[in-house]
Amino acid sequence: MPSSAADTPVGNSPDTAGQNRPPSSDDPGLVPYDRWWREADALKIRFRQATPFAHLHLVDLLNPAVAQAAAAEFPAPDDDSWINYVHVNERKKGLSLREAFPPRLGALVDELNSDRFVHWLSTVTGIPDLQADPTLLGGGLHQSPRGGYLNIHRDFTRHHYLPHLRRRLNLILYMNPEWDDAWGGAIELWDRTVTQRMATIPPHLNHALLFATTDTSHHGHPQPLDCPPTMTRKSVALYYYTADAVAEAARGATLYRARPDDTPLRRALIGLDNRALALYTTLKRRFRFSEAVASRILGLFGGRRRR
């Protein structure tokens, strides 16, 4: 499998001496900004040169104690606040209502949406005038149980409710303290034609994937999880935008793609589900219905009931 410089973890990687060193007194907050600013120039080069699309694998994005505490209060999978996304192309739970987040996770999301952090993102990626999305459209907390998956896809690039905003970056922060790679769940990065997997990044605690949101940034974890029934794959997803004159022409719906070894039947189902998603995205944007209603619609198209 080809790899790029950006696939090598940046930060306190497992191969770096002193990886368990406690955060310095200069970094008392959620994010160790002093370290990340020291690495900003090198990260900008790595981001730009990465393949199959611009991305960075960041290790220990947060101060370690912060990550541990946030992971410990992740809502249980049977909590009533979760929205179930169960259709042909995905099986996961999502929670984007900021008011429903536990305290530490809420503070973490606020920090990653803060002007201070977004300024660092702009510097590292070279994308000026980035904006956080306070509505957390499509983002927030995600959780996948045993058997969960997310087919390879490219994301929507136009905000459903704020059409002048063009989505430019994804940040996925993993919250899994005891994840065994044998369970699967590594996010896969594929080439522009979805003919070759180019990189995989396991969902370990405090590892983050930052990547450009484009028409060719294909990614997902398509193999059903094989974790124990008591475990789930947990992550925090945040998306960043720019006000763009061409945002109106950007793609409003996520587009899923078949892999080379998918059967003809599987390819047909993925295509039909894409049509359903495009329709529901149009309706959602026009009538501004909630994520809970969207979840029920997706369940009908996918032949599953919301649960």
C-alpha cells in the first residue's frame, strides 16, 4: 500500500522517545498550542505534499489528561440523545446537539471551534479565513457499535442551511483508549478514482486526522467492526468552512463510492442509496427539518427502522 509523508504520525508518536511525558507548564489548557505552533511550518509542508489528498495524522492533539477525561464521559450507546444513521452506506450513531454534550466534551468541541484553534488550522493548511460551524452539521459526536461501518465516500461541500459556506476541512479526533487494531475501524484514504487504498489510520485515543474536503478526498471505514459487543468506535468530528462565492455550486450531498471488489449487487445498492441521500439532502435544505427526522428518512430508504 503506498504511503506519504503525512501518513507518519505527527506529534508524540509511538516511535518518539518520551511519548508519555506530561504536558509542560506552558500548556495548561486543552490543546498544547506551544508544541503545535513550533511544528506549524513543517506541518504546512507535509499537509500540502500528502497523498492521496492533503492530510495530516496528528498524535496527541490534546493534552493527554484532557483526552482521557473526555473519552471517559462519552455518552453510552443506549443513551436516548443519539441519532441512528442506519442505511446501505453507513451504520453509526451521531449527536450534533451541542447542549446535549457532557461538560468535558462540550468544552473540547468549543475549543476546537475557537478562533485560536481555527487560526492555527488556517496557518497549517494555508487556507485563509476559515470559519468553524457552530451548528455542527453532520459532525459532533459519532459512535459505531460492533458491525458498524461507513462506506468510502466524499463529503458534501456546501452547508445545507448556510449555502454561502463552502466546506474546506475535516477534523476527526478519536476517543478510543483501549482500541485493538484487530477489531478494524481504521479510516481508509483512497485515490481519486477509488481503485486503490493509499493509507489507513487506526482510531486510537487522541489521534486525529485533518484533511482537505474536496471532490477527491475519498475516505471511510467500510469493513464492519469486529469489536466486542461492549465496545464502540468513538470520535469527535468537526468541519470548517470559508465564505465562498462558488459555494452555491458546491456539492450538497455526500457521495458514496463502490470499491473494486464490491459485487454488482452491492454497487447497485450504493448507487440507489446515493439517489435517496441526494433527495433527502434537498428536502432537508429546503424544509430545514431536524437530524432526527433525517435519520428516520434514511432508515426508511435503507430498509431499517430507527432504534
